[in-house]
Amino acid sequence: PVRDGHGRLRGLHGRSIRDDVGLRYLMYTLPDPRDPAVRRCNPDVWLGEAWVDPDRPVVVVESVFDLARVYQCYRNVIAPLSASLNARKLARLAGIATLVPMFDADKAGAQALARLTRALRGTAIVPVQSIGGHEDPGAAPVEAVAGILARYVALDPILA
């Protein structure tokens, strides 16, 4: 379940393990305004929006796997569930004092960081530059993620 900052259900997110499925990652599908018979993924939902504390630094990661890894050592984390960030999704971050982007070390991650930085000029943005040789937080051991994040935020106890 994906809930908004008021705790309301805003969608569901899942991933197919089958290769023959057109949309492997599905977020709360909506009718396409151009053709109601076609359904599309909801582009405006953040996973973690319901639990995020805007007064503490918020770590922003790409995927549910990255979020799960960071959540093990720092619970103030959200994910757009993809590297694409539209204006409506970015506007939902208004009021957060400090963002700590920890995007994947690829072209999509670099584009997401640039988009985030341009859109939220009044927010302190402190990007994590390296994930200890790993391409993304979800692929790194929790100890590596915790070691890197400790430079940016006060960690929560590591979950067993």
C-alpha cells in the first residue's frame, strides 16, 4: 500500500516476476484520460509519504528495494518508485527542510538528481555521492548503506 501524508490510501505497488508482462512494475493503475480503456501507472505517488517526518532529513531513493535497504538503518526515507519525477510529485516534497538523494549511480539517477535540484531550489539538498562501490542502495549490504548515511543523518538502530 502507498499512503499519502494524511494516511489515505493513494495506491498499490507491485512487481511481476514474469518476463512476459508488459508493465513489470505496477503502481495503482488509473484510466488514461485519452482512452479510459487503457490503464496507466499513477505518476504522483511517493512510497513512504505516510511515515516521513519533514522536520528530519529525508532520504530519497528510487525503488522499493532501495527503500527497504535504507529503512533498515534510517526510517525517514521515501521513494518515487522510479527515477522519473514529474512536477506534481516534486511539489509534494514542499516543506521538507533537507533532502538526501541516494539515487542509483546511472544516467537515470543523475537525471533524477538534476530534476530534484532544479525543482526544489529552496530546499537543502545534500546528495550522497557514492554508495561504496555499489550501483544502488538496494544492492548494497545494510552495513555499507548505514556507514555512508551516517555522514549525512543520525541513523536509527539497524533492524535485525
